[in-house]
Amino acid sequence: MGKPSLSFVPGLADITKKVRDGYAEIKRCQQGAVAKAMELGEIFLDMRDHKLKHGQFLNWIEKDCGLSVKTVERYIVVAQNKSLIHDLDTGKLAVASINSALRQIEALTGKKKGKIEEDEVKAGNRYDKAEETLLDRLSKLRPEVADISVTQTINALQAALAEIKKKLPKPVELKAA
């Protein structure tokens, strides 16, 4: 692109160059965004599935990492669907944004992914609080009473889980992020 078409405007050539340079910089930054989101998504998956206990993951990403749950969910979806993303034309991937990668995943799978229902997050938080309360109360019991209480609680939880599974038409993957 040569001389600006409106060369009669004073300083337009400098402004045009600044705009073009700025746009080129944006494109360079975008080129690595999907790859970096994929890399972080893999880290989040590993932490969630293998390194942190139930209830610790959400707390870790929000307080220690300073990220929102929604952002982490998006990165996880990108990582989980890296085979779809790698199948995209490399020219398109080079300028793809995370949003466009997610739209492509949705188009290829026919499913909208990466969204934890707010009710699930709230239920998970309530579960974590109940677990914390239960452990605190358990620590105050005599060992023989604690042993009986643990057995009864485990039996009750297993029965509740069996009832939940009966209601589901098919297995559903419920993840914290």
C-alpha cells in the first residue's frame, strides 16, 4: 500500500503508518493467543484432574491465578479440542482469536462447550462448605463415634449418588472448570 489516498490531509501519511503498524502488531499478538490458551488449558486440566482436590481448583484459579472461571473454561475447551484446532488451515489459525477458535469448535462439534452452569458452581461451592463443616465436626468426635459416623455418611452418600445416576439418561461429565 503506497501513498494515502487522501494525501491533502496534513500528517495523514504518519497517521496511516501508525495505524498499519498497530494493526500488524495486533495480528502478531493474535497469532500466539490460541496456542497459549491451549497450553494454559492443558495446565488447568492437569491441575483440576490430577493435582488439586475437589473444591481447590476454583479457589486456586480465582485467588491465586487471578483469572475468572469463564476464562479458564474457555482455555480448557481449546485444549480439549486441540485436534480440531490443529486440523484448521494454518493460515487461519495464525490469525485466529480464541473466540474464533471456540466458534470453530462449536461449529465442528455442534455443541456449545466451555460453560459451567451457574447452578453447578453454586452447588459445588455449597458441597465444599458442607464438606469443610463435616470434617470440622468429625474432628471433635471420639474416635469410635467418628468411625461410625464416617461409615453412615459414606453409605448415605453412595445411596444418594446411586439415585442421581438412575435419573441420568446417559453419563454426563461434570467438571469444575
